[in-house]
Amino acid sequence: MTKKRNNRKNLLTAVYATSLVIAFIVVAAVAAWQYATVSYRSASGECYLYIPKNISRDAMTDSLKKLDEDFGSRVSTLFDMMNGNVERAHGAYLVDRNTTALNLARRLKNGRQSPVKVTFNNLRTMGQLADRVASQLEFNREDFFEACDSVLPEMGFKKSEYPAAFFPDTYEFYWTAAPVKVVEMLAGYRNKFWNEERRLKARELGLTPVGVATIASIVEEESAKGDERPTIARLYINRLQRGMPLQADPTVKFATGDFSLRRIGTKHLAIESPYNTYRNKGLPPGPIRIVERRTLEQVLDAPVNNYLYMCAKEDFSGYHNFASDFATHKQNARRYQQELNRLGIN
């Protein structure tokens, strides 16, 4: 009896001990799960975590804690437990309210970065484009210029024609994307636009795709009114086809480099520049801004008219008076100039 009683006691002890171990494991597992599944919380809702190339482990931890002290500490701890490599974590990671510490730690360990949106619009110069793109990706403006010089001449672009290689829009890239790849992709969107049908339309107008972009850039500078841009486009096509100088004020403004000018005077018209279309016949060397796809379409499909002259309306509505003869144009211009003088606009 004593032996049976001891065996039973030993069994109960073993069961009790096992239960304690299981309970401890369960409690520990629950605690670990709760620790790892805490989600990012911020009033902004979401943000990007940027891990630059060659960042130190301590600097990465600091970046994580700037997201949120508690959340960042948990991610950092879990990353270390996974034997994460900081070099592999190089990239940009979207962190939102659905992101748990465990999820972000795993993404960092595996280098599964998030794409970032690159947006640009309403840009005149390549410098503005370089600054805008570089501000949204890891490389700098000089890297972008070097990539353009590497990629675009091979595609047939002269330096003055570079603006014709890009379309304003929103694109997605990885933050760590090589500048050459970015330029290739952006120019690739432009090349897809110029299918054979559109190239044929351009040839029928006596223009190249770059020539269409150049006219479109002048049209965009001339008017913010989308409904009159096709009329302006045809006017400039008419002047080109008749061998007349374009005499487009926006090209003179571009030549001065002063985009704040509200009134083009005699001194501006005398500027020596290939972009001064009062002194030079034909198109300027390239676009004077980076144009929208829609404006290119408006140039290609511009309805026929017989206009050769245009002048801003004296009501400053942003619209223009058009004329097919110089006498009518002089009358339109006189009314506009008188209103400028009355308001003291120089």
C-alpha cells in the first residue's frame, strides 16, 4: 500500500509540475505575443521609416524610437532577436496603424521596403525637376542630372530637349532606386505615349514629338485656360507653316530667366538667346517647361483656324483676343496696353 501511495503521490507531483510548466509557457507566449503585436499609434496615421545606406545599428534604433518610443523599442528588440542585418534593412518602410512591431521587424530583416510615390507637376526647368525627384528619393539632384546625361542622349535627346522626356504625374519607385533606373522608367512612360498614331499626327503637322512638346510648352505658358489652348496651338502651327517667327512672349521670359515678369518690354525682346522667338525663326531649342500629356494631345488635335496673332484680353480674365490680320491685332494690343498703363503694371 505504501508503495502504491508513493507512486500516486509522485504522479500527482509530476502532473502538477507539468501543469505549472505549461501554464508558464502559455503565459510567456501570451506575453510575448502581446509584446510583438502592439501596433503603431500616431495622430498622423502613417509615416515612412527611412533607413539610409551604411546607417549604424544605434542610428537605426534612434530612427525607430522617433516613430514612437515604446513601439520603436519593441521593433528594435525583435529585430535583434531575429538576427537582423542593418545593411539589408536599407530602404523606406511605410508604417501605419495596421503595422505591428513584429510585422515591421520582419520587413526590416527581409528588406521588404515599401514603394514611395514620386509626384511632380507645374515645373519649368530641369533643375526644378531634379530637385523635386531628389526630394522624394534617396539620391541627390546631381545624381539625377548624371543619369539624364547617361540615358537621354542614347534615346535621341539633345540636352535642350531633356524636358520633352518627362510627363508630370505620380509614379511609384523604391526609395533606394538607382537614378539611371528612375530616368529610364520616366522616359519610358513618355516613349509609350508616342505610339505610331501620334507620331503620324505630328508628321502631318510637320513636327517631331519634341517639336510638339515645345509648342505645347509655349501653349501652357501662354494660357491656363484649357479650353483655349487648342486654338493657341493651331495659331503657332500656322505661323510655323508660313515661315513666320513665333514671337511668343513666354519664350522671351524663359530666355530672361525671370519667370515673374508680367510685361515683356523692348529691352526683353532684344535679348540674344536661341529661345527669343522674336529674334529667331522656328521653334526654340526645346520645351520651356515640362508639359502635360493632355496639352500634347491638344496640339496634335488642334482644330484648324486662320489665326496668326493673339493678345491677352484687357479684362485680365486669362483669356485672349485672336486675330488673323495685323491691323485687328494692333487694336487688341492697344486696348491691353492701355489697361496695363492705367493699372501701373510694368
